[in-house]
Amino acid sequence: MPLEPIIEEIVRKGQQQIAEIKRSGKEEVEKIIQEAREEANEILKKAREEAEKEVERLRRQEISGINLEMKKEELARKREVVEKVYQTLVDRVRNLDDSDREALLKALLEKYGDGEYVVYSNERDEAIVKKLTNLEYAGNIECLGGVVLETKDGEYRINLTFDNLLQELYESKMKDIYEKLFG
């Protein structure tokens, strides 16, 4: 038997197998490339979605920060207005004429005039206080007006200064003041 037909058959089968391997390999490469493209597209899609979410989160955060700053600014302005109102009130009390001062001091002293107190006032009100009460005058204090009453032993003190009364009124009426000014 001649060897040539056998060799040719082996070469032919080998070439068929090589062609089949190449074709199968090419299909496998195309399949891997397609899967890689699909995976890359999926990664890009997820990255785009995450980026959009992050942009939206940053946008909301920025808006929230701006709103917070606006509220802080608004509160600061409101506080300035209320402080101006308070300062205007303080100035009006400071500049009361003597007859109005005397009426206020009389009202304050009537309640405590019979007690065992000594009385303090500012220098401006000293003469009025001495005129209105029989309490021992103990000296001058720094205040807008009004009086401080103190027991003779110094253990108990009643602060009826205009400064203190204005501050207490201001603190107790703060909510009403804000509502009247800002609705």
C-alpha cells in the first residue's frame, strides 16, 4: 500500500482540524469580545447612573446649604431689627422726662415703701426717690433708672431698675415681639 494516500489523508484531516480550530477559536474570540463589550457597556451605564445620582445629591446638598445660609441671614436681620426695637425702648426710658420718671418710681416704691429696706438709685433719680419714700437712701448705682431695694443686713435684694425690668419684659415678650414684627 502506498504511503502517499495515507499521508495525504492525514494532512487533509489535519488541515480540516486546523480550519475547525481556527473557526472555533474565531467564534470564541468574537464571543469574548461581545461579552466584554456588553460588560463595558453595563459598567458605563452603572457609572453614568452613579454619577447622575452623585450630581443630584450634590445639587440637593448645595440647595440645602444655600437655604440654610438664607435662613441664617434672615434670622440675623430679624435679630438686628429686634435689637434696634429694644435699643429704641432703652433710649426712650433713658430720656423720660422727670414727671414720667417720678410716676414710675412712685409705682415701684409704693409696693415696698413700708419694708425694712435701704434704697439705691442712679444719681439722676436720687432726689425723686428721697422725696417719694421714707426708706434709708444707701447710695447711687449705675442704671437707666429705677431702684434697688436691699434688706438692712444685705441678704435680700430686689432689683427694680429700669434696666432689669426692661430685660425681663423683653425676654418674656420676645415671642410676641417676633410675631408682631414678622408675622
